[in-house]
Amino acid sequence: MSRFTIYIIFLLFINSLAFSDGLKVLNGDAHQQMMTSYLLNLTYEAFDRREAAYEELKTEDQLLKHQTKMKNFFIEQLGGFPKRNPLNAQITGKLSFEDYRMEKIIYESQPNHFVTAVLYLPQGRAPYPAVLFPCGHSNNGKAEEAYQRGCILLAKNGFAVLCYDPIDQGERYQLLKPDNTPLIGVTIGHTMTGVGSILVGRNTATYRVWDGMRSIDYLVSRDDIDPNRIGCTGNSGGGTLTSYIMALDERIACAAPSCYITTLRNQAPQDAEQDIHGQIAFGMDHADYIMMRAPRPTLMCTATHDFFDIKGAWYAFRQAKRFYSRLGFAERMSLVETDMTHGFSTQLRQGMTRWMLRWLRGIDTPVTEPGFPILTDDQMQCSEDGQVMLMQGARSVYDLNLELEEKLAQQRKSFWADNPADKALDKVRALVGIKALGEFNADVEIDERQKWNDFYVSKIILKPEAGIVLPALFFTTGTENTSNEVVLYLNDKGKDAEIEDIKGYLNEGKNVFAVDLRGVGETVRQSDGKGHNLHFGMEWQAYFSAYMLDKTYVGMRTDDILTCAQYIQMLSGNKPCQIHLVACGEVGPPALHAAALKHEIFASVKIKNSLISWSNIIHNTMNRNQLINTVHGALKFYDLPDLAALIPEEKLSIENPVDALGEPITE
């Protein structure tokens, strides 16, 4: 290759970089946090409403009604709970120590959905008060050293303690590689479960709370346990589950959630089970988990330097304390804070144990934690092969979601058969939160039209609502907007990601309005593309913020599409205008919603490289970057093909549909 050729290639490369920068519409990178800021403002507004409503709770009748309202809402958002099946509990091993002993146990929280647990038993006369101990986010679940220490300390102080593995931890990894090691797990696994659970109207928390409730069922089934003296404690993710279980199961007489309770007002979303659908919009904050169980004794265990904000923890404590005070039981709500980082540290374990002693054994004395032996993961193993999914007939949470989805498929079929299209679409609109299309009222900023190759381009910013900007490029075939055909071009990689596609439409004589929907292109959050970002997309935390605000990205982006269509019609003035909707990748589902709701606006609709159906997510088990397009409970009423069926066949083209992993559909 000659130096001249190399030089020409270099110039072309430099020009391509300049060309790319030349099509950037927004200044700087501030808009990469647009959705985070937008949703945070809505969160503040919701919390201002919640604060005002809380201050109106004065009388005992008002307080009790608040408890009932919150509890009913919580259960509804979890999708309810299944029927109780036989636990089929089996003791698979026993260990004895100087002043306590252990039993290894496996039981079924749902048929063939196995739970591995260790029951610590004290010396002395039964029946014993018992403490349920859900684990935090440790890879080895119940074998984590801090959790063993907490359980042993309780056992040494006269408590039976049941510590069980959560799904995707310890012996309960739900997806295994061919060598029987975990495929994914812990928080990634919990959110992967959440994607399918959301679509069927459940939550990862649904399964985890039910595991806890069935664990209590096991405890109270034993003759050596006092069913009237049941406590619950756990740290981090175990603090989350303690908070949920203590709010929903009245058998929890005493509770001590650790390193979790704060306020969602200033706490970034975590993995799926820690985000309850619509809770911020409804006014359910962390303090409500405590208030739902008032006046039963509750201790908040907190750490000064926790990532669960300590100021938020004190805010929640004050709200709960005042609630207890109004009921006349201020002494039953307390808090312990240690000058540590996140974790079930010694001081918190000691404070928790003293709290349990006070309320479940009637003993109020200082507690110190002595040294004691810690078992290895292998020594804590309950199942024969170390993973429950290797047991005969074992069913994962993915299997349980699939079982429900297959029932819902028939329900969806009946829904569409029994309802006219307009009524069915009203349900779709309500579920997704799509606004009724009124008059165009977005603010618009337009830069001067510039020459671009053999065509022309204008940079446009649409502002459909406060805090939202949609950067767009309007490509025209000439200096004037002469074409009566316009392609509304959407691409999940950004409006200018596939320039050759745009050139192709221009060469056909069509103008092109290429736009970044919210959270796409110039407004997508930037990150390292690892961890949750790799599996669930850059906007996963903003998605969960919206989820808790009862908003959907599908709905918001559908509104954006219809706003852009209105604007294109305005650009044409009084001339007839044909709008061709083209959507590539993850923006396909909102485009399909827009076309189904308002197909008369579009002359044609082309969906490329987009998810074939939501049910495919359930059937595929694993998924990649599908969270953003989930709608809570959608599969109870419709799937994406139901929308496609509403668009006239001659208008709709679906090219290269993909499965939940983004792989081409081969059938």
C-alpha cells in the first residue's frame, strides 16, 4: 500500500469523525443523565405528596386504615401469592456443638421448588422462640461468615434460627452451566428473574417473600418451636426481605432489618426485588414497611457509612417512630447505628440479639459476641450435589413464570376475542401509560439547514415536556421541504448510527426525520457496559425509577413517537404528507404501540431487528437488554403480536425479528 493511499484513508477517517460530530445536536454530555434527572424530579413531587398525606395521619382509625391500604397495595403489586402446598421437608444432616446444634433441611416453597436451609437449635427446654434469617446478597448464601455468626449468636442466647438460601445464592442458583457451576447469580440473577416476572405481573420479590413465608410455615410446623414467638432479621438483601416479610406476615412478632431501611427519595434503585411496581407513585416508602406492622416491636440496624443513606434511615425512623407514638407504643420502635460501612457487623448483630431477647424472651441484658467456629461452604451444604437444580424434578423461578405465562396465553386469547379492538386498546393504553393524543404542544428549537453530501440537514430539538429533549436530524432532498413523503426514523443505537439507511431513503426521494427517543443516542446514560449494564442496558436504573413511579419506557417513548409524527405533519404545512415509520432494535416495541394505536397516521410501518414477542422472554429464560421494554402485567392482556395484528397487513413490515437474547429468529 502506497503512502498516498494510506494518506487518503487517513483523511477519510478524519472526515468521518468530523462528520459524526457534525450530526450531534445537543451541546456537551449533560443530557446523558436526562432520564435520571427527569425521573428524580417526578420522585420529589411524589414524595412531597406523600409527606403531606403522612402528616394527616393522626387518629388510630386513620393509622389503621393506612396500614390496610399499604398492605393491600403491596400484595397486589407482588401479584398475590400461590396456594400453600405440602412442604415435604427432609432433614439431610445434623451437626452438634457445645451449646447449640444444627439441622440441614430441604423443603418445597412451591411444588418441586426447593429451598435449602440450616436450622440452628439452642440447648435447653423446647419449645424455643425462633428467628427467621433471610440472607443478604452473598454468593454462598447461608454459609456467609457474618450470617453464620448472627445465627450462632442467637442460638447461644436461646433462639432457634432458620437461615435459608435465597434464589441465585448458595445452593439455589437457578441457571447452571454444563459443568453445574452458576451461569449467573446473586443480583444479576435476581434482576434476570425480574424481567420475566414483571411481564406476568409478579416481581422477583414475590418468590423471595413466599420462600420466607413458607420458611415460617416450616418453623411453626415443628413441636420444638413456639409459634407465638417468631422474629425476623437479615442484612442488606436480607434486610430487604426482612422488611417485606415483617410487613406482610403477622406471625413476625419482632423484627430487626439491617442495612436497608432508608428512603427512596434519595436512594438509587437496586436489583429487581428491591423495586416494587408503582410504590413511589402510590406513596409507599421504606418507612411504610415498618408502619404496616405497627405496633409490633421493630429495630432498625443501620451503619453510618452505608450506601443505603444514613440520613434517609433517620428520616424513615422518625416517620415510623411518630407512627408508633400515635398508636401509644413508642418504646417498640428503635434504632441502632454503628460507625461502619455496609454489613452485618458485630455491633449490629449484638444489638439485634438484645432486641430479640427483650421482646421474645423477656430478657433485657447486654449481649457480647464470643468467638466460635465458622463452617465451610461444604460443611453447610444441604443437598447431595450442592445445587437444588440438580435434584430430580427441580423447578426454577423461570419454570414457575413459564407455567403462569402458558395460562395467561389462553387468558389473552379470550381477552381479544371478547373485546372490540378499541376497548382492548384502551386497556393497552392504561397499562403502558400512553397519553391521549391532543394538539401538538412541544417546544421546538431549529438550527439553520446545512448542506450534507448531496442533501440537506437541519438540527432540531423537540421538548415534549419539562426535562425532556428529543434531538433530531431532518434530512431533506433539496433546499426546501418539497417531498410529501417523510421517514420517521428511529434507531436504538442513535439517529445517525446507520447513515447508509438514511441515504437510501433520501435517494428514493423521501425526506428523513431521524430522532433519538428519550434514553437513546445522545440522551442514553453512559457507563462501563459491565454488570447490570451489560445484561439490562445502560438505562436499567432509570427504568426501575420509572417502574416505581408507575411509568414505562414503552409508554413514554410511544408518546415521543406520536409527538414527532405530529411535528412532521406540521412541517408539511397544508400539503398532504405520508409518514413512513421505521424502527430498529429496542425502539421497535414502542413503535409497534404507536402504530397500533394510531395506524391512520402512518403510511407504512417497518420494524427491524426487534423483539418478536414478550412471551419469548419467558420461554427463553435468559434475556439481554429486554428490561427497558417490559410492562408490568402486560402478558395478562396482550403481547406484541396482538398489536401487530391491529395494523393493516399492507402497511406493516417486520424484518429480521430477534429473540430475547437478540439472536435472529430462525423458524
